[in-house]
Amino acid sequence: MGGDHAPGAILDGVRRSLEAGDLDAGQVALAGPIDQIEPRLAEHGLDRQAIDLHDAPDVLGGSCESPIDAMRKKPRNSIAVGVAKLKTGEADAFLSAGNTGIVVATAKVALQCLEGIRRPAIAVTINVESGPFIIIDAGANPQPKPLHLMQFALMGSAYHRDAFGTAKPRVGLVNIGSESGKGSSLAKEAGQLLRDAPINFVGNVEGVEMYRGACDVVVCDGFTGNVLLKASEGVAEYMLKTAARVMREHEIGPQKMSAILGLMQKNVDYSEYGGAPLLGVEGSVTICHGRSEGPAIANAIRFATKAVGAKLNQHIVSAAREAAISP
């Protein structure tokens, strides 16, 4: 039931995944109010006998509902029910387009962190001309410690390697300047840890450098990462609207305008990768954009299954062991 277009968008995304061969029907489990979901399966070409339904009658409100209140007052919500399947080992991956704070809070409470990882982090993928790069953390940890930033780097590097096949992902630390002595005490201490970590650390990066392909993994605290992400989305929307206005003013034909905007949209659209994984917890948790429709959900499913198949969590644990991080 999470997201602006649920449950239709979720069901459409599942159908697309089945048609693409990313999933078999027997691999799908849906959590939500059965009385609302079951009648709609046929509408989206889904076989009720093949789909595993788990009743979650408590429907959460919008962003005004705090994570703690949601978990306490509505314990049988679809996020809680889905995450519980990860905890028991009945599921390998969980996806939701619901409230990000509630997904993160539920996962932190219900699931153990991976060996050697102290805090999970959200990894968001952004596409630029040189290829995709990851921002980690994008909102789960507003006030981390230097050690946590180093762990984010380990996880982000492992994810970029498994998701995009990059042999040695370049890792950069967000800062107000490229010099090693720049920035806050957090940035300075984290920078030293990153230099000593078993990663391909390329140093500090400024915001503008991220979009020039300076690195594959951008490490920062959750407050900074979330601001970067939201600012990026806002700029992308502004540029698309500006491009459309300029083309209309110069009397570019509708067909050509649509083709150009379509190409631009593909490069900046969040739906290209579908969702952001919460790295560092047992199992696979993916947080989808609240505006996600069917194609975005299908892409999120594809990347989640790819991460599970690539044994991403095992690679994160191996990296943490190599860095000699105690649990």
C-alpha cells in the first residue's frame, strides 16, 4: 500500500517483472490488506493461485505519521509484515514505496546489522554522462561518526561493484574543498579512515564534481546526502521545464520536442534504477520513490534480485572484515 499510486503501481510492477523474466510467480509475496489486493490481481494479469498474499490490514498515513507512532499504533502494516518475512528468512528481499522513515526505522528495529557494520545507510543511484554514481548515505543517518562514514564507503563500493560491474569503484568524500585539510572535524577524521580503508579512495569531492564523473561512490552524512538528492531532483525538474519552454519559444515541433525531452528524462529519471537499497542489514531492503509507477517498481525488483544473486551482503561482510572493523 506504499506510494502515491498503490496498490496499482505495485501490482503493475510485479506483472512487468514476471513478463521480463526477472521473477517467477512463485517468488512473489505481497503484503497488504487482502480484501483490497485480492480483487485487483486479475486486473493486472496476476494469478491469485501463484501469488503469496500476507494480510496487513493496518494502512499507514502520509508523511505526517512518525515512524515510532506508526509502528506502535499500526503494527500490522505492510512494511512491518514484509520486513518480518526477511527476519524469519521467508523472504530474501523486501521493497516498499512507503514512508522512507518508517521503512528505515522498521528495518533497524527488526533486522540485525551485518557483521562489522554498525549503521545501515541508504544508497541512491544518480545517472550522469560518465555513468551511474551512488550517494551514501541519503537520509538514514543525519549525525554519523567518522567510523560510520568509512563503513558507508565499504558498502557503497561493494554495491557499485555488484550492481554495475565496476572493478574498483572510485570513492569520494563530500567536502567543501578538495584539499585534505578542508571541512568539519567529521570530514577530516573520516577522510583519514577512508585513506586507510581497503577501497579506491580518490579524496574529497565538491558537489559540482559529482556530476562530472569524479567518482563512483559519494560518501556523506545522511543530512547532506538527502539535501543533495532533493536538490538534484529539483534541478532536474527545473531543467526539463526550462528546456520545454525554450523549445516552445523557438517553435520546435511537438514530435521533435517530445523526443528530445524523452532522452533528457531518461538520463535524470529516478525510475531508471527504481529504488534505493538500505545497505548494511540482513536481507535486502529497497526503498522506492513515493511517486513510483509500474516501470520504476519493476526496475527496483530487477536491481534487488541482482543484488541478492550477486551475494552483495557477503561482499559487504568480507570488506568489513578486511578493514578489521569489530561488530
